[in-house]
Amino acid sequence: MRFPRPRSLAGQLFAMQAVLVAVVVAGCAAFAYVTDRAEAEETARRQATATATAVARSPSVVAAARSDNPTAALQPYADALTGEHGVTFVVVMAPDGTRWTHPDTDRIGGTYLGHIDAAQRGGTLTETYEGTLGRSVRTVTPVWDRDRVVALVSAGITVDRISAQLRRQVTALLGFAGAALALGAVGTYVVNARLRRHTHGMNATELSRVHAYHEAALHAVREGLLMLDGQRRIALVNDGARDLLGLPEDAVGAPVAGLGLPPSLTGALLAAEPREDEIHLTADRVLVVSTRPVVGGERRGTVVTLRDRTELQELSGELDSERGFTQALRAQAHEAANRLHTVVSLIELGRVEEAVEFATAELELAQTLTDRVVDAVGEPVLAALLLGKSAQAGERGVELVLADDSRIDDGVLPPGLAARDLVTILGNLIDNAVEAAQGSAGARVTVTLVATGGALLLRVADTGPGVPPGEEDAVFARGWSTHGPGRGIGLPLVRQAAHRAGGRVELRTGPEGGAEFTVRLPLPDAPRGTGPAEGREAAGAGRAGGPTAGAERAGAGSGGTAADRAGAGVGSSGAAPDPACAGSGGTAADPACAGSGGAPADRAGTVPDRRAACAGPDGTGPGRVPSPAADGGAARTEPGGEVPG
């Protein structure tokens, strides 16, 4: 059996309002009828009393009462009063009740029907009584002559006449009530038609269910949802948006301009045109903002969606750094293969001394920066970042220089500064500086890292064109960039990370004319970790260690496997399969080819009088090359790779 669908909420309200209007109008009409009837009877009483009293006080009536034929004088007078004063009858009678006048002349001389006792005693009586003309409201009062009652006067209005007057009033009242009912019905219909449009014809149950779904969906989603009305005030906000924007509990109804949001985000929320996946920064978050106007004949407001991209942005920055490291390692591996082929070719040509000199000179260049970074920077994250960025800068023709006064020991980072924030700050500053310096004469980026005065100072200066005058504050705004749209997020992230750690970012023109960014981060009173000596304990392991020391210490050379330094000493050639030619910083058991990493090796390229196994072009070391000191002459290469002693 199919049950009919419940009426819509608008239909139910219309029926209820129509019944209510009808009941109210009917009640008002009934009340008005009863009130008017009582008022009509009271008016008749007053009118009858006034007429009877006026007649009784008339001198002509007193004179007629003393005459022999009162009827002749009083009947015309009574008829005249009946027409003028609106009463139905005026009866003048003797004190015993014998009529002298009556509207029906046949009734003259008869006895008055009604109570006259009170009037005979000098009083006035008003009553409703059934007389010869029907039921009437009448008043009986005495006529005095020198303290003696000489006649009685009765004036009255019949109930039929009162009812006739009341019927005319009721007819007008019913007409008014009908008009009021019709007007109320029309107004109710118009209001409910509008309500039906707003409720989409749904009944109360459906509206309740939709509201429950709305509340559940609104507060269940993690993304922020914000609804602004036409005056740019908050009309709706869910828990996600309240958390992402840091809004108070009473934010609903507040204007967007007064929320204290960053200017760029406020501008996006107030903009008339829609925005799609724009990145905006708050004090501690990176938000993806989309706005879309709600229109329906006129602009009704704006729907704003907010997505938290803070962690994704940080991970993206780390991924970019890792990608940069990978590209740098790939480039270094390519260059190392070229150098290795050159060394092998020189050896095959019998130019051993030139091969050793070439190899040690190239290794010296790579080892110098590694040693400098490891000596000055004890924090593994900073050391690894600097080495990776140095390789990237070199590929782009920019020299990355670590200032001589740089010194950061292990364990001095602020406790509130996460490693990813440190990568965000220094990595973005170096990337921007390299990009700015690229193509300039003597392209160089100078990095200063020093912990002094209770603060960690990170300074990056470049030789680029610098920041245009007057743009010092604008560079930290989202979207500001000299390289076209889609850029300009790095520096806002730097400032956000610095503020999160309680620090600040400064910008000025550097000594070489480029931009110089300085980040100051507060340090705790007592630095964590070991002292400077322990922080630098393994810094020079690649230069002074024994045969196995290079593999145990951070920064063990450019080819070591030191894991405890997070890749701070990563070189260009990887681990050597044959330890005799492990390269700089390898685990060379035989120092003959140890270069700058083995203990007894000479930086000039000379080696002791002993044989050294050196890898061939394929990296497996098929040939054995004798030392020139042992041979007394140039090495000779035999077919098959064997060089006789």
C-alpha cells in the first residue's frame, strides 16, 4: 500500500495559518456582536431614561396633568417626541396607571402594562418588559407638582428596533471580517509560496534530515569551509576553517577585514573574481585557498575552501633538496668518470707522475670545501645542505663560499627549530641567491653561519642585481618574484619558519651590491650537546686519520662511507672497490694511492717506494702500476694491462 507523501512545510504552515486566521476572525466577530448587543441595550436604556425624564420635567406636561382632558394636550406632544428622540413610544399616564397617551390610540384609557410601584413612590425604574408593542426596554419616572406625583411618564424602545440596529452593525462587521479573512488568506498564501521556494517544497522531516546531514558533513571534513555573505561577513564556518585560520568562537557575523588575517589572504577572500588553488601563508601554516561566488540573480556571497599544505610544502622542499642532491651526485659521478678515464689514459701512456698530479689536484679542490664545511659546521643537516647546494651552484656557474668567520658546533640549534625548518630557511635563501647571482660577473654566493650573542645567525649574500629600492618589504609577500608568475613562495616560507622559531629575517644591500638576507634565531642559554672540541672531533678525519679512521668519522673524504654525518663528506667517486686506490678519504689500507685521505700520502702526488693497485677504466683494477721511485723511470704499459717492473 502506498501512503501519500506528507505535505510540504509551506503547505502545512498555510493550512495552519488559514485555520488560525479564520478562528481569529470568527472569534473577533462573535465578540464584537456580543459587545455591540450589550452596548445597544445600554444605549437604549440611557435614551429611554433621558426621554422619560425630560418629558416628566416639562411644564406643559404638568399643566396638562392638572387639566380635565390630558389626552388632548399630551397625545400630539408624545407623538412628536417619538419621532424626534428615536424612542418607540412615550406613554403619559395617571398615577394609577391609566394611559393618557399611546402610539396606538385604541390603547388610550387602558391600564399600563409594567411595574409602576417605584415611580408611584417617587423613584425611577428601568426594565425590559413585554408590553402591548412587544418586548421593550422602558423607563418609568414620576411627574411632580409641588411635592406631589400628579402623573407618570414611560418612554421605551422595543427590542426588535434594537435588534434591527444591531443587525446593520453585524452586517458591516461580517463584511469587515470576511475582508480580513480574505486578506489574511492572500497574505498567508504569498508568504508560504515564498517559503515553499526557499524550502524547495520539502516537509519538516526532510528539512530536519537535510540539516542533520549538513551539520555532519560540515564538521566532519578536515578541509576548512567558509561562507561569506554579500557584505563580506562570515555567515558559516566549520571546525576545520576555524582551526586553520585561528578564528574565535564568535566569528560568525564578523567582517573578514577585521579578522586580522594576512593582507594577501584577506584580499583573496574579499575579491569579486573566483580564485583557484592559490597558496597563502598565515602565521604558521601554508594554505591552498579557493573561492567561488554564490550568485542567484545577484551576488549572495562567497564560498571559500581551505586546505592545509604546511606539511606537504615542507616535504616538497625536502624533496626538492633531495632531488638537487641527486642531480649533484649524478653530475659529480659523471665528472669523476671523466677524471678517472683521464688518469687511466695518462697511466696507459706511461705518464704516471702527471696522472698522480692530475688526480690529487682534482681531489684537492673537492676536499678543500668538504674540509672547510666539516671544520666550521658541526650540525650534520647544515653541513649536508651546504655541500649539496655547493655542487648545484657549481653546475650553474656560481661559486658558493663559506665565510671565514663561520662556526656552528653540534647541538646549538634552537630546540624549537625543526630540521625541516632549517632546510627551508637556508635552502630557499641559497637557491634565491644562486638564481640571482647566475650570469653576473664573478658570480658568487657567500654564506655565513655563526652562533654568537645568544642567537644563531644565518646570512646569505650574492653578487646579483639586488632588490629594487622600495621593495624590501614586498619581497616577503606571497607571489613577489622577478621571474614571472607561479613563483614567489620561498621567501614567505623563510619568514614563516623564522617566526615559528621566534626569530626574524632582515634584508639589506650586501657589500658586493647584491641582496643580503640575515636570519637571526634565538638560542637557549645553555647549548645542548657536546662542546666545540667534541663537535669538531671528526672534522679532519679525512686528512689525518689512520688507515681505518677515514671510514669511521664524519666527512671522511669525498668517497667515504661515513653514515653518522648524514652524507656531510660525500665525494664524487663513491667507495673504491680496491682500497689501494680508494681516493681521498677512503679506507685505504695501502697508503700508496691514498691521496689526501690516507695517512702517509703526499699531497704533491709522490708516493713511497711500493706498488699501488689502481683501478682501470672499468673500475676493477686489472693492471698493476709500479711506482716511479721503484722503477727509476717512466712506467711502461704492456699489452693486457701488465706493466713490468
